Amino acid sequence: MKKAYLFPGQGSQFPGMGKDLYDQHETAKQLFEQANEILGFRITDIMFNGSDEELKQTKVTQPAIFLHSVILASTLGDSFQPDMVAGHSLGEFSALVANKALNFEDGLRLVKARAFAMQKACEIRPSTMAAILNLDDSMVENICAEISAAGQVVVAANYNCPGQLVISGSIEGIHEACEKMKAAGAKRALVLPVGGAFHSPLMEPARAELAQAIESTTVAVPVCPVYQNVTARPTIDPAEIKKNLVDQLTGPVRWTQTVQHMIADGATHFIEVGPGKVLQGLVKKVNKDLEAVSA
């Protein structure tokens, strides 16, 4: 039996997140207070008492989810014995702190730098993302390539599970892609309420900025393999971990492939650490698809 611990990304936040950890665990309280100092504002006030709108600010959302995840992992004590870890987008940073590749302070500083860099990139050119349901990945990729060849930016960004792929790009390109996806048979093509085209070439300014911060940060050999978004493959090599973290900003999140590889490598128990249970739902869909293929 192998345990795979999963760490969620942006979108899993909710008002009141983390307050129970703060109130019930002295170690958690100390880490939250340390985070307030590192960030330069009391993120705990927003996490515990803020509104949905306040939590949606990128500079708040990303560190809030990171903190909830890594502090929750720290309270699990000896029961936290991962054989492998993975995180969805932002969650990859949480996974790397949990498996000891990054220390808490360095992880939070990188998440802070990532959030601000992505926010600046979003302001350079209006952009967005859309969820495409029940259309073959290859069809989605072909439509994206066709629109990109005509001058817009549209790419496959998040391979969440079979039948659910998120695309990312310019506003005009995404709207055009949604129409073409529906015409090609997609059950839904829904523009998402996000601030920018994450995991696309439009994040290049953020990638270049974050690369410097990552390069100057110490990454240790982790206690277990991390399955990273851009490759969906396990690694314990610090240099490879750094490269993949940088590439992640403009590259796709290969979550479907990540879960498939974890299962192939013996994962039998998937435990989500952080706000929400979205990733466990995606794992079930990947498992169901694998069972159907092998039937």
C-alpha cells in the first residue's frame, strides 16, 4: 500500500479557512504568525474573517491556500508518511514543503513572489481561461493550435481528468475557441472567472521574474518523489525540481497524467491536504477511466 498526498491549487479557498488549525494547534498558530511577518500583512485576518472577494485577490489566494495546506500537513505528525506527493499548480509548492524539498519560509516567499509576478503579467494583456467538457483532448489541442496559428494565443492549460480540460489564452482567442469547441461537440465550453491566462505563454513575464527567485532558493533532496505538473513524472533531483517549477508558469498542468503515473507506480491511497476535496474527485474520474479502458 502506497500513500499519495495531494495538494490543491487556486480556487479551493473559502472564508474561515485555517481558523480551526490556528485555534487548536500551537505549532500552527506559530507558523501562521510567522507567515504574517513574512508577507508584511495579516493574511490570517483575511483567511479567518474575510469575504469571498477579499480571498480572491491573487496576492491573498495563493499564500492562503499554501498556508492552509502545509500547516495542515504539519499537524498530522507521525501519521504523515508520504510515499509520493503532487500538487495542482500552486499546490506543487505546498507539496515541496511537505516532502522537505523546500523549507516553510522559502516556500512562502516563492509563493508570494509567484502571486505578485502572475498578477503583473495579467495586467499586461487581458486574458482568461475556459473549461471544456466532454471533448477529446486531441480535438481541444487541434482547435487551440488552429486559433493560435491565426494570431491569437490559446493553449491547453489544465488536463484535470478525462473529459475535463481547461484552456488558457487571450480573451478573443478563448471566446473563439469556446464557439469552435461547442461546434465540435463539447458538452460545455465555459469561460472561467479568473484574472488571467495561467499556464500559457502569456505568463512569460512572470516566468522570467520567478526564475530568478527560484534559482536563488535552496532546494533539498526530498524525502519522497514529487510528481511535477509539467512532466507528470516523479523526481527527487533538486535541479530538475527547480527547472520544472519555472516551466510550470507557462506550461500545462498534466494532472490526469500525474494521477495515472502515481497509480502505475503503486499508489493505492490518495489523501488531499488543504482546503476542499476537488483533487480527490478528479482522482476518482481518472480511476474510473482507467477501469473502463482495462475492462
